[in-house]
Amino acid sequence: MDSFVEEVLLEHKDIVDICNRLGKELTADYQDKRPILVGLLKGSIPFLAELIKHIKCDLEIDFMQASSYEGTKSKGTVMVLKDLITPVIGRHLLIVEDIVDTGFTLQEVMNLLQDRGAASIEVVTLLDKPAGRKVDVTPKYIGKTIPNKFVIGFGLDYNEIYRNLDYVGVLKESVYKK
Ligand code: XMP
Ligand code: MG
């Protein structure tokens, strides 16, 4: 195990198994709907790349980068740093997330896309951390529910590093509490 990791939560083979299971569900649910998978940058990239290999129907992909911030008045407001290229009016959207924690990012992105007239919006997330939730959002498709710990790998970062790990692990506190 890598020295900065406290515990491995998902080995690479577990992630592939999860994508296989979710892929089957999504194939059944999105047959003939030609969904747009909306990857939220940057953390969703490895998950989206694995997941789409297991979805056996026509689909499109596009990307968005959003950052939610909590100012005195702007709590939960999302800043769109990179927007979608594809028009979403009348389209079935599947937001792809690495992890849902407070839910702020997701709630705001969902509201924004709803306002643009999407036909449907659902969420698929590799990880769900329900103990961190501050707003009422529930992803329809969940890879694994995890405890309230800071995790890294397979897209998830600490100060932009560790995204390239092929597994998901809990980061040792000694790494960030120096
Ligand atoms: P919210 O709180 O809006 O945040 O649901 C979702 C985004 O916050 C990041 N996040 C994490 N990143 N390890 C990470 O590397 C974590 O344990 C973690 N929890 C939240 C992530 O970018 C996610 O999309
Ligand atoms: Mg993210």
C-alpha cells in the first residue's frame, strides 16, 4: 500500500465491477434516449472513462467545471468555470460525479441545467458520503457509500495530486495535518 494511504476503500477491480453494474442499469434505463453524460471536471474523468465502456446504448459526453462557494450572501452559488458545448434543451442528462459530499455543487448544477430545459436530469456518482450532506440531493446511481473521511485516487485529489491512482483510498491525516 502507498505510504500516504490509511486504508484502501476500492481496489481497481472493485471500481471496474461497480462500473459494470452501473453500466447495466444505465443501459436498461437509457435505451433509445441518447443521454448526454455530463462529466463534472476534473474528478469525474477516470470514472466517466471507465463507466462509458459498460453502457451499451447510444450516448454523448460533455464536460462542465463548476465551483460552489459559500460567501455571506452567495452560499451554495455555483460558478461555472467551463460550460457545456452541447445545448441541453429537451435532452436527457446524466451528471457524472466522483463524489457527492455536501451536495452543494450538484444541487446548483442541477438547478442550472433544469432552467435550461433539460428533459430529465439524474446523477451517477462513484462515491457517496451521506454523512457530509448539507442539502437534500440524492444521486440515483451510486457506486459505493463511504464514511465521512477524506479520500483520494481515481480522479479525487488532495491539492491536485493523487488523481492518477487506479484505486480509491483514505488519505492519512499526517499528510494534511502537518
Ligand atoms: P460537494 O460538497 O459540493 O462537493 O458535494 C463535491 C466535490 O467536493 C470534492 N470532495 C472531495 N474531494 N476527497 C476529494 O478528493 C474527498 O473526500 C472529497 N469530498 C468532496 C470533490 O471535488 C467533489 O466533486
Ligand atoms: Mg468533483
